[in-house]
Amino acid sequence: MSKAPIFIVGVPRSGTTLLAAMLAAHSRISCGPETHFFRRLAATDPDRLTSPAHWPAAAVDFVCAIRHAAMPGHESRLLVEKYGVDRASVAAYLADHQPAVAAMLGSVVEPTMRRMGKQRWAEKTPDHIEHLALIRRHFPQSPIVHIVRDPRDVALSLMEVPWGAASFLEGLLLWRRQDTASASFLAQDANSMTLHFEQLVLEPLTVMEALCCFLGEEFEPAMLDTSTTGRQVNSRGVAWKEKAGQPPDSSRVAVWRRRISRPQNQLAEAVLGDRLAAHGYPQEERFQRWAQIYPAWRLAGQYGDALMLMATQGVRFWPAPQEDRPAAQLFLGDPSGDHWLAERAAADAAALAVQIAAARLAGRPVYWASTLDDGQWTGYLAALLKQLLRGHRLPTGPRALSGETLSSLT
């Protein structure tokens, strides 16, 4: 290759397939199906795979075992099958290269690049957005292209695919987790570029010219025609990637304005307002208070009704720049079953009890959302905390938006 390979990342349903198809339409650049290579690499020991004592046998075993999880109606396929290579060719390629993770991925994608008569390959796996440091470690010279889309549109799109999100809130939380996981890296990495799906769709020529400049390639008008390359990156012909082979569709921009209710948007902005601002996306709601969630975000998806109740009454779940302490606290789940208490359970329980009592004395509202039956026994320490929180319990399910207010719980 004459230049370093390119990596395309982004939260799923953000336009990574469209962007990959546009790059693959360049006369020098190839891009095949998703590899999920770094997802698998993150779960193993790269140093063992590239140890001279095990090379290339361990690396061959690893590459030839990569298989993406099956989706409804689509059997899982081995990576080598998707790229039209086999174990013998992978082994021969690696035997001819020095031990390195880069060679392992190259053993699959580079033969495809050669067959297509291209000189540079790109790799697109959306979930690699959570493994950017790993990519940079093994491909120090490679440009990373990050595409971002309004998370409200992403959440709606995720609800329409068989492997996506079960709810609007679940889609928002997935976007928040992956965006947060990548934010620090992308802010500091000099060889990364973030572009917006909305601008790509509305101004494809301008965006692709700027991207080619970043990649050190000449822009080619053919990059705006993905009718052929859309099929290359959509190797399974799945319905949710068909738009990648069609002309950019401006109706895919700001879909949320037509499809979600005001309470849903209040929830979205209460959950993601800080990240919407970071990416320049519009916000329409105003919130008076910040409620800190405990324990963090991992249980939030189970309590969408409670979060929406708070959001519709002026509470958000992220701090404004000038805030150093939350105005309220929201506890989610069961102290025992949802692991509020770690190995030092007694000390953790005591610290939480003090925190709850201190907040109440200071006049800071405390709220508790739980599906647990009040009479269900989960231990002495949990019982103590539940007793402190019982009078601050938020309604869940159909009761959550039945006209109840937060003021009666503070």
C-alpha cells in the first residue's frame, strides 16, 4: 500500500455504511464488509497472538475464528468467508510478514484490495468506536474517520432494525455510551476527523472534498455514486443497509422532529443535552435542575418512565459547566440486587445512608425509582437504605406520567 489504511467508526445507524460506500467508489480505495476485528481483539491477548514463539499459528487461529453474531434471518458467517479467503491463504500471508496485529487484519482485507486493483484499504465497523485506542496502538499512522448523527435520529433508526434497541431510551443510552467512550480520544488524536451525517447527506460534494483532503487523496466525482459499492459493503444484502447504494436522501435528516413527542424530546435532551451541545445539535428544552444518577447510567434503561417524569418537570441528568454539585439525586434499582454495595458492603451502605441524609438536610431532593416490591426482603443493609428512600419513590409504569408531580416526593 502507498498510504496507511483508513478506519471508519460511528455509533450504529449513523451513516457509516454510506460513508464506506462513498470511499469505496474511489479508484484507489477498497472497503469490504464489517470485520469486528478489534471487538474480538479486545477480548484476547494481542501480545500472545504476535509472540514469535506462536507466530503465525495462534494468529491464524484467531483470524479464522472471527464470526459476527447471528441476526434474525441471517446466519452468522466467518470473516474469512465474507472476504473470500481461506485458512491456507491467511497462513501463507502471515508467514510472509513479521508478527504484528496489523498483519493479522491485513491478511483478510488486503487480498480483497489487490483483487479489486486498488492501492489502499478502508475498514468500517461501527462498534470499533469503543476501541479507538486499540486501533491507534496497532495502526499509528492510520486516519480515523468518525461520523456522528443526531442521537434522536439514531435511536429511532435503531428501533427499526432486528438487532437494535428495544426502546427510544435504550437507543439514546447506547449512543451516549459509545459517544462518551470515544470523546476523549477523538478530541486529542491529531489523525482523526469527525464529520456529520446531516452535512454528508445535504452537501456530499463539500464533505467528500474535505475528507479526501484529510486522507491525502484526490477527490473523484465517482465517489458520489454508490450504486455499485453499496453492495460491496452490504455483503449480505440486508434491508437496513440498502440506502447506502442510493443517492443521499435529505428526508433522513432531523427525522425526530416529525416522529417523537415533546415528552420524548424532553427525555432525550435531559439524557444527552451535554453531548448534543458538544456536537452542535439543536435543543429546545430548558431544565432548572441537575439530578445525579446512582449507580451511574447502567440501570437507566430500565426506568424510562421515571426518567421521563423527571425530564418533563425540568430535571436533566448531566451537569452544566458551572455546576459542581447536583441539585438532586436519583437512585435506581435495588441496593442489593443491583449491586449498589460492593465488597465492603457495610461501609458502602453507611456512606450511602450519610449521603442521602446529608442531601435531605441540605434541602436537595432525593428520588428513588425501583420495580422492587416494598415487602421483598433483600438483606439488612438494603432494608436500611430502602427505608431511607421509601418516601421518595417515583411512580413507574403507567403511573409515571399520570399527572403526579415531583414536589410531593421531596
